[in-house]
Amino acid sequence: MTPEELGQTLKMIDHNEHLAFLHKFAEKRDIPEDFVEYFVYHPEDERLLAHLLGLQTEEEKNTSAAISSAHSAKMSAIWAAVCTIITIAALAFTVFQSCNNRQTRRAHQSVGGESGEAVHALTGAHHR
């Protein structure tokens, strides 16, 4: 929570919320600027002020940012693993297809060679 956030929040609350805040804080400060000044000179009360106003402390903001960053890194790692698996599967499929195509070509060549000669013999064509 920055002094600016504290000041803006205190200015936005209505009269009843302000009175409730004054009662909870147990200090008789009437204007938002007094609380901001108090906050600046008593940073140890940041947590109390922040929680009474429903704001996050700077520490909580940093923790939230770190958690969010860690979650993003985790998701990136998961997607990288998925992409790696897909790439390996595509490579395996390509190698399998390549081997299968070679075997098919060899089989066609050996069959095609014999049948080609037979066709040429039947039709009277000469095989060159």
C-alpha cells in the first residue's frame, strides 16, 4: 500500500465507513491526510491500515506477483513439454513413414520389374 493508495481510499469511503475506520483504528484523525502522514512516519502499521481498508500491503502485492509469475512459468514449462512430445511423435511418425515408403518402393520395384517384363513379353514390346 502506497501513501497515494491510502489517501485515495480514505477519500473514497463514505462518512459511516470513515467513522467505523476511526473507531477500529482507535486514533482520532479526522482527515485522510492525517492518516497518510501517520502511515509515512509509522510504516510498521501498514498491515493494520491496509487490512482495515481492504487494501494489500506492498509485501502482499510482491508475494502475489511472485506467485503469478511462478504460475506462468509452470504453465510455460507444461506447454513446452507438450510441444516436445508432439515434436517427438511427429519425428517418429516421419521416420516410420520414410522406412515404410522405402519398403513399399522396394516391393513395387521387385514386383514391377517382373510383371513389367511379363507385360512386355506378352505385348511383344522389348524391355530396355
